[in-house]
Amino acid sequence: MAMPSGSELLLVFGIVVLLFGSKKIPELAKGLGQGIRNFKNEMKEGEPPPGEAPKAIDKPSVATASPIPENSVKA
């Protein structure tokens, strides 16, 4: 699929302006920017500081189930 050309982008932008209004678009862009910024900040918080080795992830323990005694099952 090809990238949209300039005239197609203008058409899409015009439809967006008609749907949301010219006052609402900056608010939407601001909210989108804040969401992206928050996502990046959260991703950085999960990383170890530079120069520190990442911690090893423990393997999850596997729980073993004991079989159900036959006399405890009621039909």
C-alpha cells in the first residue's frame, strides 16, 4: 500500500477539522503528546541506571498438583 500523497493528506485534515472543529484539534494534539511523554517516562523508570547490570529474572516456580483421592469425588 502506497503512502498518501499531499492532496490526500489535505483531504483527511479537512475532514478532521470539520468533525472536531479548529478549537478541539490543539487539545487533542496536547493530550496525545502528554500520553506519549508519560509512556516514555514510564518506560525509562523500568530501566536500570546506566552502568548497572540488569537483574536476573527468577524462573517462576512450577506448582505441582496432587491427585484427587477417588473416595472424595461424589457422583
